[in-house]
Amino acid sequence: MKKILVSAALLASGIAMFPNAMASGALNVDDAAIVEPHACQFESWARFNRDRTERWFMPACNATGNLEIAAGGAVQRDVQGLYMAHTQIQLKTVLRELQTNAVGIGLIAGTDGETEAGSRERSLHSYAKIPVTLSLSDDAFLLHANLGITYSDTQHTARMTWGMGMEKLLSRRFMVIAEIYGEHKGKPSYQAGLRTVLLPDRIDFSTTFGNAFGRESAGQFVALAIRFIVPGLLP
């Protein structure tokens, strides 16, 4: 627990060094919204498994009005030591803007360079998905659905991906978040937790727990995520 608390403090201080919505970075299911025009968001999260720790940093900006560009990566530590586990770039746009008590639709495409934990072999994955978000009860309850495809440039194979998520507002400061996601012919995984708003529309912090169905304790993880949104950062 001490290790997790220390890492959370490092996440917060690391993002605060930069010059001064949407699904949190630690979540797999996306919503159908992007950061507002000329704004940037700085997300960082840590995922703690039994045998490894993964730390992400993923900034995203919207310079054009309807195109969010995100780029970042993850550093991971396992029994062999520290290494760059992921390098990622992603584009996201809105096809139908999400309104209160209505439906929003988006489009996402990106690439993810992944390094295998044991062999340290490098592989590249390309992906695309359509996120759909339904707003209910004046935005107090949001439902998210994702359908997509991922292609392995190394194995030359494609797989369908899917996900369902929800956000339930408990109060002005607290929100329950949960999701289930997976790939075609694979065991699905789940993640659930609490999001805390530290500064409305600017800073939030999430704590989640997850696992793959049927894996007992082997696949369990805890994730801590923090996000800073900076409006008007771009001209």
C-alpha cells in the first residue's frame, strides 16, 4: 500500500511540472467526447499487478476544434528491471456531439508499439474503434459502448474488440466508474472504482480495481490515475 501511495504522489507532482470530459486514461472503454478546442489534457496513471508495475503518461491536445491528438507511452518494471513497455499515438474525432440526454458518436484510430515483458521483443498494433455515449438523467448517468478492431503488424492478424462502460454521479465531487471489455474469442476483463473531482472541469483523480474473468488472483490489478485539463493552452 505504501508503494501505491508514493506512486500516486509522484503522478501528481510529475504532471504539475508542465506549464500550466472523457474516460480516464486508466480505463479501456472510451467515451464519445474530446477535449475542448485549443485545450490540452495531461493524464498519467499507474497500474499495479502482482509481478509488474506499469506507469503511463499520455498528453492530448485539440488544436483544430474536432481532432484530438494524443501521444505518450508506458514504462514498466518486472523481475528483469525497467523498460519501455508501450509507445502510443492516437487520433480521436467526434462524429456526433454528445448533448445532455442524447447520444454522442466518435471515431478513434491509433498505433501502439508494445514490448513483450519476457523476451523484450517489439511488436506494433494498429487499431480503430467507434465509441458511443448515451447521456441519461441530465448527465448524471453515462453509458459508453465501444466496437473496434485491432491489427497486429507482426502476426498479420486482426481481432474484433468491444467494451461497455458507465459513469454514475454520486455527488458534485464523486463518481462511480465501471467497465467490461474484451476481444473476440478471448476472456473479458472488468474494472471498477471511484473518480474524485479535485477541481471541477480541471483536475480529477481515479482509483480502480480490475481483473480478467476466470483468472482468480493472477490477473488482479489496482490502477491510480490523475488528469489535468488546461483550457486555452493552444492558440
